[in-house]
Amino acid sequence: MPKQYDANFVTEPPADLPLSPKVKSSRKAYQDAKAAYEKYVQENARFQTRDVRDIWESKPRYSTLALEEKKKELREAEIAAVEDDKPLPDKDEFLAPVKAKMDEYERTVEALKVLAAKAKQEYSNALFGELKTMGLKEAEKAYTARQDWEKAWKAMVAARATLEMHASLFSWCVTAGGYDVYPSKGGSQGERLEYWEITDDGRLKFESAKALDFYDHMVKVDGLIEPDPNPPAPVVDEWAVNHIPRQFYSLPLGHEDASHVGDIY
């Protein structure tokens, strides 16, 4: 199960809640505090303690990237000092600036966490205190929206009935009384009235007629349905074609023993 948002809310408050100016101010303060925390952590990630072990190390080794880099510099300084026969650099003094920054990072992060948590709690409490007022307003808005939806639904049903009536009357006309409803009515693939479109001169488009199952044998009145704009090529009677017979030879043409056998149709 997802983690509970806080002591007041199970999930995070929706972004589109109609907040009062007071609650909006609290939310803005929380968002700013959270952003400040995230920005500081991102900009100072080198001082965050983490597992820095190399691939060949089997056990975790916790440090910071900044400290590891400083240790590498220390080793290089020690090698150079030995090579030049000079005293080794003081280890504590060498690493002190980075360790101080690491300590500052941990303390600052904890402080920013506390500030963000405090701002979140203030925002949550302010929002929780207005839930009743907000809920009553949303209930009223939902009731108004339901009434609007009901009106729209009734208008849609009425428009659908009008569409079906005129589609059926058209079907009676084009079939000369053969069909008193449009052919696709009650079809298993849907009635597809959304395909009903007409040409500039008022005829039912060919593709619409095709989608609505107006077949050629149903149409008794010309001029009500657009002809097929891309009619299929006429079927050619293969027996009426004047075929040119192919010459067949017993051996490849040019062979000295090749002889003509006959024509193949």
C-alpha cells in the first residue's frame, strides 16, 4: 500500500482543489520550503554520505565524493613530499575543510527538512480546516453539473431520435418503400449513423451509403446516393480476348535440332 501522505490525509491533496487565499499561501510556503531543500541537496550532493565502494569491494564503504577526492589529493601530496624529502602534510589539517563542509551539509539538510515538514503540516492543517466548507461547495457544483449533464443527455437522446427518423424516411424513399428503417439499424457492428454525410448537392455520399449497408439491389430511386467515385475496372471476358499464341519449340530456339511443335494458348 502507498505511504500515507500525513496525519490528516491519506493521499496528496489534488492540485485542482479550489483553495482559499489563506490555504494557497500556506501551500506556497510549503512548496518553497520543499524546493529550497531539494535545491540545496542537489547543489551539494558531493557532501552527501553514500556508499562509495569500488566494484571490487564486497562490503559497503560510506563516505562522500568530496572527501574521497580530498583523500586522493592527500595521497598525491604525501608522495610528492616523500619524493622531495619534505615533511608529510598534516592529515587532519588537510582534510579539515572538507569534513567541516560535510558537517555543515548534514546540519543544513536536517534544518531544511524540519522547515519543510513544518510548512507541510501548516498547509495540511489549514486545508483540513476548510474541508467542510469546500466539500459543501463541491457538492453544490456536482449537483449543478448533474443537472447540466441530464439536460445534455435528454437533448442528445432527442437529437438521436430525430436522426433515426429522418434516416429511416430517407431509406423508405431510396428503396421505394422496400425499407422503412435504415439498413444498419440494430446491426451487430453498430448502427453507424455517425457516417451519415451528404454531398454538396444533397445526395448521400457513396462511402456513407457503403458504411450504412445500402446495397445496389436495395436502391430503386436514382439521384439520392452518390455514384462510386472510384468504380472498379470492368471485368474482361477472358474468352473474348484475341490471344496471341506463344510459339513452343522442342529445344531452345537456335539449336540445330530444334523443331516447331505447336502453339500454346
